[in-house]
Amino acid sequence: MKEFQHVTLPEGDLITIDDGRLVVGDRPIVGALRGDGIGLDITPAMENVVGAAVNKAYGGKREIQWCPIYVGLEALQRYGEVLPQEAIDAIKYLKVAIKGPFTTPIGEETHVCLHCAHQQNHDGTCDNCGKTDGVAARFRSINVGLRQAMDLYACVRPVAYYQGVPSPNKYADQVDFVIFRENTEDVYAGYDFEQGSDVAEAVIALIKEMTGREIRSDSGIGIKPISETGTKRLVKKACEWAIAQDLPSVTIVHKGNIMKFTEGSFAKWGYEVATEEFGDRFITEKALWDDHNGKMPEGKILIKDRIADSIFQQIQTRPGEYSVMALPNLNGDYMSDAAIALVGGLGLGPGANIGAEVALFEATHGTAPKYTGMDKVNPGSLILSAVMMLDHMGWTEAAELINKGMRQAIIDGHVTYDLARLMKAEGREDVTEVSCSGFGDAIVERM
């Protein structure tokens, strides 16, 4: 096995790729990135639930060997940087990993404390929490850095209703779809130029010279690339998911009515990959009505598109019409959070970043440093992301046990403070508020 400076590989089976398929032994080594803040709490809860499910599903014949990989605060303390190359190399080597949340600076200060997320204009001791080993120079985003470094181009976010979770939408029980968000282009690969900068003024002048169009001289300028390559591989992944899961439709979401050569092309290229790559498995809405009078033919999957602003209405009023959606980066970001809110925001839902060979599963919420070490927060997002990971590995029996346990724990009202508060506000009296680790135990008990 490969040797690293700070990453120690446990004994077990390396996950490999053979002819495009994942090969997983009985004791696979899986990367574990704890995360900052409440990652300290939710990661052990997730590992406990996964271990119990795997043991129960396979009678003790299988076991995940967790391999700690250091990013964020833990990396800063070991390497002196928040996203070391060794961490990226280790994830690539192991093929499958799961991570907690990481601090992302949002202000203009030059430094951020990874213990408490306080931002300041100097290194050394944190002005807020007083700790001396957690202040890092400003960086863009660890999450984005991981995705770009390993070309994890598909952000996959399943959204489904869990009975008993208070929801603001009366159609929440019809929500059961998967969002495929492009992960490397659009605003993530874009450029943002300050008002009055040389580049902004040059772009404004170039557009006027080449097209005659006027842009106000005091404008900031943003550029968002969307490529045929990036689009087609993302939509192909969404189509493969629909085929594998026997789902009825794939919807391409875009704002092509306004941005015709970025988002409009996203829709055009999406249709091309569905019809060219998968033979006659897909049928367009036009063909559906022209050739079949609106009646879906046996064995076909509907490929359709919707304008971005209208889809936000439709997932609220008729969510049952959607099963897989493929979106550019920014629209996918908005859609993911809006869709999770529809079903009550259970731990903010699961997520995965998937590339050609590597898959990195993740908690989809922030670090909430004020709750760090309190064993209080909801670990649901990371646990459900582990369900996705087990499915990805082909360990579907263990994945289903976790789903079963979580659904029953919620039905029984054994939940963390966030869900307990909402349930009680709806008048439910049989709610038992449990800790972060206690929610994990409640899931295990109900497998």
C-alpha cells in the first residue's frame, strides 16, 4: 500500500476500479474527513450507525475500515495549510471518502479562525476564542477546492420526504427526486472583476466594440463558462442514474430563454447526450405528444426541460412530476436548498460529489461552531450521505437498514432539538429530544 506523511492507512481492502465498475472487498478502506466545528460530533455518530448497519446486514462478515484524512483545522495543525496535496492524493487513492462540514470565509478579513469561524485581519491568536492553533490565512473554499482538485463534476442531492418531519408544504409527501448539479463550471469556474478595474473596463469596452451593446461603466463584471464537455458528462450521469433506478424522467433545468449560449446550450447539449448516448431509452416531450398522443410508451424515460424560475414553483405545487433534475452550478445550488426546505430540511439532506473514479460524500450544512463538542446537533445529513455511500459501494442492504432506522426514529419522535422543536410546535406531545449521538443510537435500535 501507498505510504503518506500523516495519513495512516488501516489494514483492509483497497477499493479499485475495473472496467468502470467499483470493486469493493469485505473490509474496504474508506476515507473519513471529520470536518471543522460540529464535524467533531456528527462524524462519530455517523460511523456508529454505519458500523451497526453493516454488521447487522452482513452478519459480521463485512466491516468498513475508516481512514482519517486531514483537511481544514486538522490539516492546518499538521501541515500548516487547510487543503494539503496529501489529503487530495489519499482520497484519490482510496476512491471513496465521506466528509463533515468545513469553515468557509465569507467576509473581507485576511484571516479566519477554524475553531470558531471568527474573521480578523491578522494571524496568531484568535480575537474571539483565544486559541492559537486555528487561525488560517483567507482562502476561497475547501469544498470547492476538493471538487476542483479531483474533478468531482457531479454534485448529487437526493431529496425525499420522511414521514413525521414537519414540513411547510402540503405536497411534501410527493417529493422524491434527485438533483444533479454541475460542480466545476458556471460561477465555480467563473471570474469576477471589480467595478473600475482594468479587466472590467476592458471587457466593457470589448463588448461595446464587438457588439455595440452598452454596459454601465460603473459595473462589476462576471464571467460564467458553461462547456459542452462539462454539460454532457453531467447530464449523462443523471441519465445513467434514471436508468439504473428505473425512474420515469430526467428534467434539464436552465435559464436559456435569456442566456441562450450558456444555459440555453446546457439544455441543447443535454438533449443531445440523452438521445445520442442512450439509443432509444429516452423520449422527448415533443415526440411523446406527436407520436404517442401523450401516453408514455413502455420502457421509455422522458427527457424534458424547464426554465429555472418556473421549476421553483413546480416543485412546490406538483413535485411528483419530477424524479431526476440536471442543472448548471448556480441554479443547482439554489434548487438543492429550496428542495430540502420543502421536506422540512432534515439535517439539510445528503450529498455527494462524484467524478470519473472518485466519490466524496458530505454533510451539506455549515460548521455551527457554537455547538461544537456539545453532542447536540442533528447528524442526519452526514448519516444520509453515508446511505448514499453504501449504495455507491453496492452495500444496499446496509443502506436500507439505516433508512429504516431513521424513518422509524422520526415517526417515534426520538429526534434532536431542531426536529423536536418543530414537532412540539405542531402540537405533538410524545416527542423525546435526544442528543446527536443519541439520535444515532435511536436509529441503530430501530434497524
